[in-house]
Amino acid sequence: MAGQLNVEVVAVDSKVWSGTAKAVYARTTEGELGILPNHQPLLGELQIDSTVRVQPVDGGELAWQIEGGFLSVTTDGVTILAETAEAVAPASA
């Protein structure tokens, strides 16, 4: 799928969200990342007490407060593996 990311947000106890997105934003222990289609593969440790944001292809923005975990970017898409993930209102731009 050119121009789209397959994204899964998973907490320890449940799958939180799965779908296609234009972009994913997350804070890792190395800093803030913006993931767009065709991003280089990477594995990052998510910052404790941070927000993960997803921009679905159908518009809008989704956000979750997470308590650590990992972000994996592969040629298949993006997976957020969080200790906890609680839906929050996305911050205004």
C-alpha cells in the first residue's frame, strides 16, 4: 500500500487499535519520532508517560497515553507494544 502504514497499537492485555494510517508519532528514549510510509526499519524503546499519536487515512487523529514499551517499524508497518495504553484527546496543533 503506497502512501499508507499498517499500524497496530497493542497493550499488554489487549489490542487497542489496528488500521491504516498516514503517520505515527511517538516519543522514544532517544527523542520524538515521526513515522511516514517507507520509513527505515527500526526498534525503539517508548518513553514512559508519553503520548503516541496516529493519523488514520480516513482523517482525524487518535492518541494514547502510554507507560513505556516498544515501537517497531518494519516493511510491513508499525507496531506499538505498550505496557498500558489509555485513549486521550489529541493535543491541538
